Amino acid sequence: MGKIKIVWQSFAQATPFILSNTIIFVPYLLYIHLIDGRDIITVLPFVLFYTFRMTGIFLIRSLQRSIEKYTLLILALLLGGCGSLLSLIGALYTPIFILASICLGLSAALFPPANVSVNYFEKAQGEKVTGGKTYLLGLILLLPLFYGLSLPINGQLVIVSGLYTLYFVLAYHTIRHFPHYELDFKDLSKNVFSPKELIWFSLFFVAIFLLRSGRILFKEVYLNIAILIFCLIFLLSVYGVKVAKRSWHLPLWVNMLTFFNGMCGNFLILFGTFYTAAVYGKQTLSTHLFLPYFLGIICAMLFGGKVGKLLDNPLHTQLLGFSLGLISLFYSPVFPLAIGILSFFHSTTSSWLNQWYYQQDAIEAEQRIIAKYATSNKGSITHQFLLMVFLLLILRYDHFPMNELFSLPNLQQGSKALGAVMITVKNGSSIFMIIWLAIIGKVGQHAFDH
């Protein structure tokens, strides 16, 4: 019994790592398979999850007083656990998915930055919270999750939701036994919202909600309104950057790289899902996208530090790695390998940037990692809208029927013509991102020079 308890605790210690790296897309895949394109009840869970996942970080930043890291992590765990349990119940009563998606969306927005902050804090106190053993056990825990995602939707709802509920319970147990675990609820009632940050949250929320809803419900007017709102956001952002640039606490290249890393994340998960389904068929999602994506993350955890030291300038290492992955995308037969390379450097760059933000004394301690994730999410949202505009322009230029575009969220394999359009969008986006990398290299060319 003692050995069984030790093994059980070892697996439990890996669950925060698993959740922080899967919560972004596991509910995403779960809810996207509910969509039938007609009944709004089947559409809202996916739309609400994605919207709250992308904008929840801005809601937290709008608080005048930051929530303490352990408190934020426990809040994210409770929201995720409730969302997973409600998703399990939703298999019996569909409207429950709406509340479940909101809980999981907020959890997906809060859990990764809170988990990173807690891990950095524990390491600073001399504690080891992750390591090779954690990654190996995490890989084992992924296997039943992958199996559940490969089942028909009814099986997914039971297996995946049940596993996620269990993982959240185990993660809660693990966090509660961290050496320096302490909650701080005493000043939560004193939190008030900052009007500026609340406006950003509202604009992003409405724009993404309309964008997702428009594509799924075949409402082109929603897409047009979403693009107009994004144009407003862009103009406000240009003015905001001009005003705020003088008070930035980090070099310009760090902010640009953080923004780019968010774009890469959107390219991998969101566009990667639709591209793989449209070109290769949704039956290849596991082998062509999610398996190489996760292998990239695991390899980054194991070997990322060594790869980062290959060159004297670690920034050049990250930029060259991203460039290699993007260039590989132009050769279709190595698409899974390209995804693995991009995932590897997306993960290593994210960890590297976390260290940069965590060391900035000029930023409030509880806001450092949140600030990084907020900038990254802005990059993800921007890339999403640019991709949408680019795709719409190509479809109109080729006189392509719009109903093909609306079929993408249902993960249906498109015609050869749609596949050709998606390849064009992939190549165009890759070129744009390579140019962005070149600009980052130019701006940060003197970084780390001694």
C-alpha cells in the first residue's frame, strides 16, 4: 500500500504540468466536435471557451490589485475542475456545456501563468517542482487523454471530461502540499477594475466572440463587424504603443519576441487544426499535429536548455530555430516535423521569456508572468485576425464560395481547391512570420554582445 501511495503521488505531481500544457486545446477539441452549424446551443460552448481563454488574462490585468499567485492558481484549478465536471454532466443535458465552457475558458486563461509564477517562486526557495521524472509521468498521463480524444464525440465527453476532472483533483491535492502554499483572500473584495484594461478586455472579447460565431453560424456580417472592431483595436494599439513606449520595462526586442511567440501559438493550434483537417483530413489530427506538438513540448523540457546554449547569442538560437520550422512548412511531406520544430522553439522561447519577465523588479511581482501572457495573447489575437483577412481576400480573389470557409470549424476535409487555398494561406503566413523574425533580429542585434 505504501508503494502504491508513492506511485499515485508521483503521478499526481505531474498533473499541474499536464494541465498547463493541454488546457489550451483539449476543451477546444472537445467543444468543436459538438458543433452542428445550426443549433446555437452546440456552437456557444466552443465560442465561449475560446473567447474567455483568449481574453481572461486581460480581465485579471484589469484588477487594480493583483491576486496572489497561489490564490490565482487555486482559483484556476477550481474553475477547471468545475468546468470538467459540468462537461461530464453536459453529456446528459447539453445546455450545461455553456457554463462548463466559461469555467474552462477562464481556467485556461489563468492556469498557465499562475502555474509558472508558483513554480518560479518555489524554485527561488530551493524547491524542485518539475524534472525529468515529471515529464515522463506526464507523457504516460497523456496516453489515455489521447485515446479519449480519438473516440466518437459521446466517448470523448465521458473519457476526456472524466480524466480532466480527475487531473484537476490531483493537481489541487499536489498544489495544496507545496512547501510554501498559502492563500491570500483578505483583499480580494478591495479589487476594483482599471477602466483602461477593462476596455481592452471588452473590445477583445466582443471581437473574438463575433469572429468565432460568424464562422460557425455562417454569418458573414459577424465577420465584417469583428474585422471593423479589430481595426479600431489596431488604431488604439498604435496610439497606446506610442504613449507607453517610454515607460516599457523591457527591451523592444523582448516585447516583439513575446508578441511573435503568441502568433506562433495561434499558428500551431488554431490554424494548424483547420489546415490539417482541410488538407489531410481530421483523422490525421493526432499524427500530423498533436503528437508532434506534444513531442516538441516534451523535448523542449528535456533538451531546450542545451539547445539554447548552442550559440553565444541565445536570441539568435531561438530566431534560427523558428526560421527552420517555418521554412520546413513549405515542404508538405515534412509537415509533422515542421510542427514539432515550431512547437519545440515555441516552448523554449516561452520558458526563456518567462525568466526575463520574472526578473523584472520594475514590474509588480504578481503581474510579471501575467504581463508576458497578456502580450503573447495580443500576438495570438492579432495573428488570428490577419489570417482571417488574408483568407477572405484570397477566397474573394479566386471567386471561391464562402460556405467552404464556414465548413472549416466543423473540421471537414475540404475540396482540392480549398486545400490549395489553405496551402497558400499557410505559405503566406509563414513568409510574414519569417519577416517578423528578421525584424526582431535587427532590433535585438546588439543583445548579449559583450
